[in-house]
Amino acid sequence: MDIDDLVARLATAPGDAALAELLAEDQARRRLDRVTALVRRHSAAQAEALGRAWAAAPDALRRLLLDPGVVDAARRDPGAVVAAAAIHAGVRAVVTVCPHDHAVLLPGLGIVRIPLSGNHSRPEPVALEVTGRRLTITVGGETIGIAADPGTAGPHWEPLPRITTGRIATLDVILAPGSCESPGAPGDFIDIPVADRRRALVEGWRLLERELPEQARAIAAGLRVVVPVPAAARRAERGTDGTFGAIRLPYTPIAEAVAATLIAEFRHGEFAAAADLVPMYRTGYGDVAYAPWRADPRPLHALLPGVYAQLGVARFWERRRAGNRENALHADVRFARRRADARRACLGILGAPGLTPAGGTFVALLAAELDRLCEAEVHPEASAAAARFALDDAISWRLRNFSIDAAAAGRLATAWLERRPPVLPELDTIRIRLPQPVLGSRIRTRLTYRELSGGTRDNSGPPADTPPPEAVPRADLLYARGDYRPAVDAYCARLRRDPDDIDAWAGLALSLPADAPARAALVGAADLVAEIYRRVAASLPPEDRSAPLRLARWIAAGRRAVRRR
């Protein structure tokens, strides 16, 4: 496959199993080279055993090597990787393994429990012999035989859970602990029983096969490992390793959310694998840009796979609109929001100087695909809701990532208290990027989705992600229900109590009428309004709740004066 063909297929196909297989082959060989080098540093004999395993069963070894964690495992404990390779290939090997907390993780297979020996509180490195699927370890002069059966646990053996499902495309993955250094117990993935995770993955996969079968086939060709993470991780900013063959999957019982996450996470790794073959960006390019789905500014090398992933999710919701007749508005909103977010981010890097020629072509093709999606008609209410979500994201992002120069903010605070006209400098000259984004809440978004779904759960995560009514902030509930005038008063009251409430500032902007001067100031300069208010709040009477609005109107007047200069 030539470069132009690879770039075009990656950017335009809703899913390409043949391309995924090509990337899988390339990644397996790259990892084999890295693992072999690491093993050889430790033992030439073990490196020879690894070579014999590859020669005997390359297809079986390819599955092991598509676990991205295998390279780190080889760095920490080369013998464990060679043992796993020998079991996969059915060849004999004798290795030395290094237990951690009396356990050794054999990648792709399971955990060997090493019994205590004598007075040792921590086991020493031990010899492990592999014959077929039979393991033999010697500890303290005692020889113990272990049957490393992938489906059966024993006194010293705990297989990793494996899930095989699918009608159109067979998904065959293991549920693996997130760290080779500290394997833990494979049956205890932090918070959710394996049976529940299995059920959620099977139902999400069934939906993905039905709505986007070509994408399901591509994922089935390249995905081998699912690393479960806590359900609470949905509420935290999560990244992806960008490693082909594995994904992190937060728990949710909602099939739509599982399907969308499978697409997004897999496409991150798919892009990374393609970029190994065809460089898409120049290293060292330092500019960052806005990604609506992230709380922090993203560099080019991170934004590229993000846009690619969001395009895939937008395509899923495009198909889902026809298959979700019971809640077509919800699917319409999801579709409108994802295509707009991806397109906005894509246009922000179109023609970026950090792109290689192949990367420039790739981004241009993504932009064309997103333009096509944006031509599709959606329900007017869905379009309006998506626009509100986009504005909420943009205002919140600015508040999380930027502050105002202290001297400039102090001068403006004094001018406002003294009731002098505002004299505003250009915002870019006084805006300061924070070293870390300030975290915020997603309650308002989830409540809005719930209201759009007729008061049911929001279909984007577990019900626990949306608090019970008695715990929901009143202002956010009013906003989600469309009661904007009382929401304005409620958000102002929140800001009187806590001037640092980022979510209240964004909610106030969203709740004001579109033509209100205060809204214009908050949309364009929420960070400036918020910083001045923090400085003057202590000087205001406790009962003064309208000050945020007066201050925003004052800033709006100053911005109009700047434009007239």
C-alpha cells in the first residue's frame, strides 16, 4: 500500500479491516524487535527461546505482541514475556522470572502466584519452566506444577478474563490489569464485577456491529486488550496511550457509550500506528490549540488523533439517528455536537506548519469528511442544543486555562469600584495561560442531556454520573429545564458565595438572552470578568447578587470602546 492510499483510506473510510490488519502486522514486528532487544540484554538463551516461539507460531505471537504492555513487561521482567511467548507458541523454554508481591503477570494469559518460601518476606527471582501449557516453578527446593489453562483457575494460577463475542465481526479480547508492575487480582478490576463489565462490552459491541459494521470489523482486526478503569474515570480527564492493540474502557452499562468509547479509543491507537508508517507531524512543533472534548489545550501531535477519533464517533451517531427512533432527538444532538466539535478542531490545524505533507493531506481529507457530515440536516432543537453545548465548552475552557495579569486586573477592579469608565487593553496582552487547567463539573451537560431525553438518564454514562435531584445545584437544574431567567439569579447567588465557581460563570453566560451586553462580555472575556469580580467581591455588600451582571455590562462597554479605536 503506498503512502497516498494509506492516508486516504485512513481519513475517509468509516472503518477498514484490511488497513487495521496491515497496521497490526507492522506493530507486531516493531514490538518483536524491541522485546527481543530487551530480552537479549538479559539472557541470550531467553532471546533464542523467543525466536523459536516466533518461528513456530507467528500468528499466536502476533496476538501477544498486540498487547502494547508487552514492551514494558519485557523491560521489567523479560522472563515473564518469554514464558508467555512459549505458552502461546507451544514450545519449551526455561526462564527466570521476578515476582512482584509474590505474583508474576504473564502478558495475555494470567497471573502466576508464587508461594512464600522459608523466612523470605519477598520471593527471590525464581526459575520457571514451560512445557506446552504446563509451568513448573521451583521455590525453596519444592517443585510446583501449574497448568496455565486460559480458562481455568488453580491454586497458583489466575487466568485473565477473556471475552469473545460478535456476529458480523468477532471481538476477542482479554481484560488486563493496567500495570504489569503490580498485577493485582484479575477478578477485581477496582470497582465493577467482571460479569458486569463483560455484559456491558457484549451489548456495546452488538450495537456497534449493527450501526457501524465496517468500524466493528476494523476494531476486531486490531484490538486485543481492554484495560478496565473505574467508572469514576468518566468524570476525570482521561488520555490515551495512543498504542495500537489496547484501549482503556471505563465502566458504563449504556451500550451507546460503550460503542462510542470503543471507536474513539481504538482510533487513537490506529492513528498512532499509521503515523509510525507515515509521519504526519514534525516533532518539536510547540503550538497548542483548542479541543472541545478536552479541558486543556492540546499540541498538534495530540490533537490530530483526537480529531480522527471524534470523526469516528460522529459517524456512529450519524448512523444511530436512524436506529434510535425512541430517542431520535438525543442521537441528533450527539451527532450535531460531535461533528461540530471535530470540525472546529480540524479547521484549527488545517494548514498548520507542523504538519508533514502527508499530514497536511490527511487533515484536508478529514475536513472534507466533516464538511460532508455538517451538510446533514438535524432537528432544529438538536442544532440549538449542540450550539449551547459548544458555547459552554468554549467558555469553560477559557476559564479553566487562562487568568489575567494581576496588575491589569487590579487597575480595572479599582476603576469599577470608583465607577470610572473602563479602559481595556487588548485581551491577548494581559491574558496568562495557567500551568494546569482548573477542573470543573459536567453536571449541567448531563442534566441537559437528561432533559432532552424526556427526563430519563442521559445515555452517556452510568446513572451515578448524574446526582440525585436533591444534590443537583438549583441553577444547573433551572438551566437544563430552560428556565433561564431564574437560572440567572441562581448563578449570581452562587457567585456571591464563591467567586471562583467556574461552572457558575459559564452557566450565567449561557442563561442570559442572546442580545444581552453582559452575555457578550462573558462569552468573549469570561476570564477577565471573573478575575475582576474575585478582586472586588469582598468590597460588596453581602446581599448584592447582581454585581456579576453589572460588571459584565461594564466590561462590554469597554470592549465596544476598544473596537471603536
